[in-house]
Amino acid sequence: MLEIVDVTIVNTALPVIRRDFGAAAVQAQWVAAGYSLAFALFLMLGGRLGDRFGYKRLFLGGVAGFTLASLLCGLSGTPAQLIAARVVQGATGAMMAPQVMALVQVLFAPLERVAKLAWVGVIGGLSAICGPILGGLLIHADVAGLGWRSVFLINAPVGLFAIVVGWRLLPDARSQHVRGLDLVATVLFSAAVAALLVPLVRGADLGWQAWHFALLAASPLLFVAVWRRTRARAAAGAATLFAPELFAQGQFTLGLAIALLFGAATGGFLFVFAFGAQSLLGYSALETGLLHIPFSAGVMLGIAFLGRKLVVARGKGVLVLGIAVLALFAAGTLGWIASGTGWLLALPVLALAGTGMGTTNGPLTPIILARVDTAHAGAASGLVKTVQELGMALGIALVGTAFFAGAPRGEVGNVWAATGVIEGLLALCLVCAAWMPASLFPERAA
């Protein structure tokens, strides 16, 4: 829960933090962005360190570091200290997050993972919903005069509990095939992710300067350098950042493509939905938060039941169905915002859009990892989570640009331009899903 709650809970606290510190808008934005960027940059390293030193050890170390960083956030006296602590939070979160998925891979067969990861998804969905609500309650209660600091300090007892229980219950497991770490490839990979994410996260705020485009141009070159180095070292039998043979599996590669495109579509949709409800329809932040409840309920229904139950029998058809349902009802939701009709009409449409999202998201991760050798569990998990983070940032940048740039003079945004980009991303998802193999799980094929 910690890694997800700390993305959403801080959004509630940002206005109070800014007022308390008298901080500039850019500093407040970096309180949120610093966490997300550090999390994305170190995910791949966290996954590989889990393969090398053990998933339990890295998970417990990550939770300990995250707990300490949360205390530093709560005790920060300046915006700079808070931003630095948030960066440490993101980096340590990247150490603990991939180990969850890696342990599920090691402990369970591919078909069994569908149910296990479905419940992980439900917990994640509940965490995302509870974050803003919990943040509002803590700030309103102002326990011991802590104000916004309590949204970070509350992580301390949760982290300590997780360390004690994890130490007692989690099994010791690690990859038996990792020779070491390729630090050069790790640095290159982090640089490639940073070169892509920094412009996407901050480009619109800063007016898309020349250096933003320079970084975007450098990012694919850095990714190519990582790939060439990894292939050369694998051929020589040296340590690598990830196993190149992972990408020889069509199912893994197509699954990552779907994760990237689907993350971009859903990230962009949620951005336009939240921004449009407030700026175009005049809803308050609380009312907008309440509108997310039917969507989130649909997501959890899709993750916990529909996707989990149907994927074994229907295979890739479940992905196609979920993507198509989201495409239809996401367009309906944004059409409601553009038309400005009553909110009652939006509730079933939002619930169905969420159901489509959950039906796709629930089985997608176990499908991506179904044929991955457990020896590469940590690296594969790190790749999946990194791609998901990149997709969300990419979607907000692409869809947000269409939304704001396409607005007529004097208006806030263009919902239809943003909807076109979202539908285009989901159409590409459908193409990738249709190319998936007929049999997704080894046990099912047998």
C-alpha cells in the first residue's frame, strides 16, 4: 500500500504544504514529481538487486528506507528538505516494489499468479482511493498540531509492522543465475528513463524549451545503447542488466507494449476527467473525488472477478474485451464532460469504464510474466513496473498537450482533441492484444 498511497495522499496535502512553507508552485510540483521520477529511475535496479541479493532482503531494506524517508518528510523544515526526502522515498520505494511481483512469480505457477496478482491489484486500487480521503482526514484532524506532516508520519507504524511481519513470514528466495550487476548499463538505463520522463513531466509547465526536445531525442539513443551493451555482454557470458532472451518471447514484448499504451491511455483519461470535472463543470475537489468512486468500484470488479475468472478460459479475448469496453465508456465519460449534463448520467458510464480498465489490468501482468523464467523474476518485474510508470507519464503529456493546445481562445481545454488521442492509444492496444498467442499460459497449453 505504501508506494501507491504516497502518490495519491500527497495531492491532498500539496496546497497546505505550499501555504505553510510559502513555497513557489514549482517547488510544490516537485514534491510530487520528485517521488515519481525517482521511483521510475530505480525500479530496474531494484528488480535486479532482488535477483542478486534476495527478494525478501531487498523488500525489507526498501520498506525500512521508505519508513525512514517518510519520517524525514514529516520533519522537513524547508521545501528543499521535503523534496530531497521525497526523492529518497521514491528511490527506496523502487527497491521494495518489484520484490512483491518477483516473489509471486517464484512462489506460484503462471495460472496461479492470475488470482494472486488480482488481489494485489485490488489492494492497489483501494490504496489509490484511500490516499486522498485519508490525507483529507488527517489534515482536517490536525492531530497534535502536525497538519500536513501527519500524511508522511503515519507511514512509520505501517512500515514497522510490515518489517516485523515480512521478516517472520516471507520466504528467502533469489535468482540462481545472476553473476553480478552491470553498473554501466544501469546508469545508461536510468539516464534513458530520466531523459524521457523529465520533459514529459515538466515540459508543459515550463513551456517546452529546447533542452526538453534534446532530452527526448537522446532517450531512444540511450535505450539502444543499453540494448546493444546487454546483448554483447550476454554473448560474452558477463553480468547483464536483464536477460536479452526476455524480448525473444513475443508474449512478453507484446505485453509490455500493451502495458505502455494502456498506461498512457488510462493516465491521460484520468487526467482529463479530473481536470475537466473541476475546470469545465465546476465541481469541487471533494465532488470530483466522489465521482471517482464508481470508476474505482468498476476497476476492482474487473480486477478481482471478471479478468481473473475469464482469462483462463478466454485468453487474449479478455484483453480485447476490456480494452474495447474502456474505449467505449471512456469516450462516453469525456462526452459527458463536454456536454455538461447531470452527474447521474455519468455514474453508470464511469462504472463501466472502470470495469473495462480492471478487466484488462487485472490479468495483464500475469500474462506478461507467464512464460518468464523465474531466474529473471526481479528484472522482469522491474521492467514491467518501469514501463507502466513511463506509460502514465507519456499519457499525461500526450493527452494533456492535446487537451490544452487544442482549446479555442478563451476556453480551458478541448475534450474532443484529448478523446481522440486516448482512443488512438486504445486502438493500438487492441492491435497488440489481437497479436497475442492463442494460449497464454504454459499449463493451459499442456
